Amino acid sequence: MSFLDQDYREIITKAVIGKGRKFTEDKHVVNPTHQPSSILGCWIINHLYNAKRKGEEFVEVNGSYDINVWYSYNDHTKTEVVTERVNYSDQIKLSVKDKQTVGNKVDVYAKVLQQPNSTSCTIDQAKQKIQTEVEREFLVEVIGDTKVSVRVDPTGGTDDDDWVDQLTEEELINLEPESTD
């Protein structure tokens, strides 16, 4: 019996060979130019990131964003917006890993499930600084070559046009398209 006479074949195809997800909460300190009286607003903008595989178990997502804090000072008589750039590095463990991978060439994709968002912004009166809490969440996927086994029909299958012969000419004439009204 030759290889081609067997009931199964191995096919090599691109597929998701690793997947992971991570929710992160960070605390940051923003240094205002004046002693803040109150926080008027806090928002995160200019989020940039990239992902790369780190060994067999992890994907590393490196990124940055700007924290903007609008605050009042001088006993609530003046306002100012202070901006600080924050860099981060998240190690995301792959919870799903394919054991049937072939080769070393992979593509890594990261998708933001939750953009960086400020959940808290407070004044630390003792240090005259502003503290913010930021949360974010990523889903990462590693795409690579993998083996898939498929069963082969030993009879060679059926002709693709056989289904046409199952309808009579009268049935074809009486077909009415569905109305989308």
C-alpha cells in the first residue's frame, strides 16, 4: 500500500497556533507645573503599540500613550492641561498553543479589546502630584504553519454537478425569489 492509498492526508496550512489575552491596570504619576486645587478631567490619547513573539510562551506588546490632565490651581482661579507620555510593556502568556507547528516563521497580531482608559485621577497633596489609574486589555494571536489531518474518500467522491440532476425542470421554473419587503 502506498502513501496515496491511505485514508488520511496531512495538509500544511496557516492557522492560529497561539492565542492569549491580558487585562492590565497601571498607576502613573503626573507632574503638574502648579499645585493642583482640583481635577477637572483626565483622558488618554495617542495610543500606539506593536507586538512580537518572545519565545514559545509569550507575546510582548510594547506601546505608549499620552495622559492629559486638566486641573485647576491657584485656589480654583486658573486652569491648565498637563500632558505626560507613558511607555509600557505587557508580557502576554499564550494560553492556547498548537503542538503541530511546522517551521519558525510566524506573524503576531495584537488587537486592543479595551483602549487605555483612566479609571481614577486624584491629587496627592503631600507630594503635590497627580495620580492616575489606567486600564487596558489586549488579545494576541500567533499565526503560523501547522499540520492538519483530513480523511480521504477512497471512492474518489462524487461529481460536483450531481446536485443539478436532483431538481426537475418544473421545480426550477416554479422557484420564486424571496421578497425583501
